[in-house]
Amino acid sequence: MTLTNSEVISTLDGLIETCRDGEIGYRDAAEGVVTAHLKDVFHQYSMQRTRDISDLQNEVRNFGGEPQKGGSLAGAVHRGWLNLKAAITGKDEETILAECERGEDVAVKTYEDALKKDLPASVHGIVEYQFTGVKEAHNRIRTLRDEMKNNKK
């Protein structure tokens, strides 16, 4: 059975919070690294999450809701991005990458959970498309972290 409008909006709001955490997390990560390539990667993923947020907010409005404006600190802890601030303070790029990967682990799980729901086809298509980008980001961040770790040996 397809979800009610309220359930669709709630699912979308959860994804918006997850994307907002990623948007802010990647922006902070870009400011915390020296390597130009990493700055570019983090900026790229922050912008990707900005676009994802916009698309999800439009869907919330299509279903008669008002999109969430921001997440909570408690939510950020659970969504995996809180430790990034500590990593940035230490300027350790490998640690920053590891914290970004941790945030992406949570994003992957959030999108997987959303896709298990009986979302309307239009919403499912958007969530599935975004999930592809989230998985790609997760894998690329993990690869960059592993490469950095291997180069230190």
C-alpha cells in the first residue's frame, strides 16, 4: 500500500536532514583540508547535497508539506557527521576522510530505508537517483581514504 502524504513527507524530511548534514559536513571538510584535490571533491559533494535538498524540498511541497529547515544536534550525532569537527581541528586529512565516510555510511542506510518503503513512483525515482549519487560519494571517499592510508605506509 502506498504511503499517505504525511508518511511521504516524513520520509522526505528525514532525507533532507541527512542531505543537509552532508552538505554542511562536506563544506566544513573542504575548509579543513589543504590538498586542493580534496577541497574540490568535498565542494563537489556539498553542492550535490544542496541540489538533492532542493529536489526533496520540492517533493515535500508537491505533497502539501512544508520542508524542514534544519536538523538537530542530536540528529547530527546519529547521522554520523559530528566527529568531523574534531577531525578538522586536527587537520588530519585521513581522519577527515574517515569521518566523511562515517557520515556517508549513515546516508546510505537512510536512503536504503527510504527505498524499502512503498513511495509513490515519482518520489521513488528521485530517491533512487539520489541514492546512486550517495553510494558513489561513499565509495569515492572510502577509496580516497584508503589511498591516503596506503601512501603513509
